[in-house]
Amino acid sequence: MAQFDVHRNPASKQDNVPYVVVVQSSVFDDYRRRVVVPLALKSNYGPICNARFQPGFTVKGKPVVLLPLDIGSVPSDKLGEPVASLAAHGERIIAALDELITRAFD
């Protein structure tokens, strides 16, 4: 599993949040869990107030939005095979996490 790989959501909220993206660095690949951020269907959200904090992407033809406030970890064996990669958008994902952790207090 590579950083920014997209997997089907292993949780029960698959209708509204069909995917998760791995944000964990490969330095921690030996651990049995992966830190992920949900990708929710954009159609279920109103206007996005801060696109830097909640960037949008398209996964398998579906417009989705990153939900940094719902970051969590899941057992790596529950993720299955990746369905896509957002590696080309890695800087946007890291910027959203930076917004959450660092810039929220600026």
C-alpha cells in the first residue's frame, strides 16, 4: 500500500463515503494499521467553504471531497486492493492536513 492509494471504504458508511485515501508515510509500512482520510461523495455536500481544507478529486468517475476532520486508522488487511491513486494530488492532500494541524491556529 502506497501513500495516496485509494481504497474502498471498509466501514459501514459506504453509500456516502465510498473511499478512503492512505495518508501514512511508507516509513510506517511495517505497522499493521494505515492512517486514512475518508473521501465523501461531493453530491452529498453543499458548497465547500475552504477548498484548501477539503479539496475535491475524481475517483472512478465519481467527484469526491476529502474529509480531514474524519482522519483515522484501519487495519491494513481490511483495505483490500487499491482502486486508484491520488499520488499526483499528494501536495493538495498534505496541504489539507497541514491546514488541519498547523495553520488552524494562524
